[in-house]
Amino acid sequence: MEHIDHLEHLDKELVDELAQVARETVRDELREQGRKRRRTAAMYAASGAAALYAGAAVALAVGLALAIVLPGWAAALITAVLLGSAAYLLREAGRPKRPHAPHAAAGGVAPTGPSDGLGVPYPPMPPTPPATPAPNTPDATTPVTPRHRT
């Protein structure tokens, strides 16, 4: 019996050691992945900053080119309108798509009626609820069972 108790102790030590090795391996792997992701994020941030300055330089060039033929204030105003339009178009391109309005039927008329707010109609409801039979009154759908006296 002592031999079996000794093996249980060894099994417990082996399981604890394997769990410790697995934890260390996973921790090291996650640390390495974190380093790679931080480096990638830093490169994206630097790229965005460079793109921002490049865009500012292009806007300045457009404004200066327009200032050759127009007063400075008009060139600045036109440049601002162009940048605002570009910002609006980029925002609209990045928005999630909304459901479209229902297509016209074969006769060329779009369906009308109540809507769920997204432009999708739902079937009309009757103005009053359907009539229900009185309790304990058999109707056409209830099977009639014969009653026997006992």
C-alpha cells in the first residue's frame, strides 16, 4: 500500500511541474506576440502622422496655386471647401450600409403602408382583434366528445 501512496505523490509533482512549464511557455509566447504588435502599432501611428503632414502640404500647395489668380482669402475659402467635401465623402464611404428602400413592384409603384423605421414595410394589422369563442362553447375546430351517464 505504501508503494501506491508514493506513486500518487510523484503523479501530483509531475502534474504541477507540467502545469508550471505550460504557464511559462504561454507567458513567453504572449510576451513575444505583444512585442510584435506594439511595433506594428508604432509603425501605423508614424505612417498616419506622415500622411497628415503630406495632406497639409497638398492643401497648402492648392491654396497657394489658387492665390496666384485669386485673392488670398478666396483661395483659402476654396481650399477649405475642397477639404470639407473630401472629408464628407470619406465619412460617407466609411459608414455602414443601411437597408435600401423597397423596390418598386412590377407595376412601377412602391409598396406603401406602415414601416419599421428602416424603410421596410410590415404587413398591416386588423383594426380589432379576432373574435374568440365563449369559454366552454365548442366551435368548429373543437372535437365533440359524447358524454355518457354513469
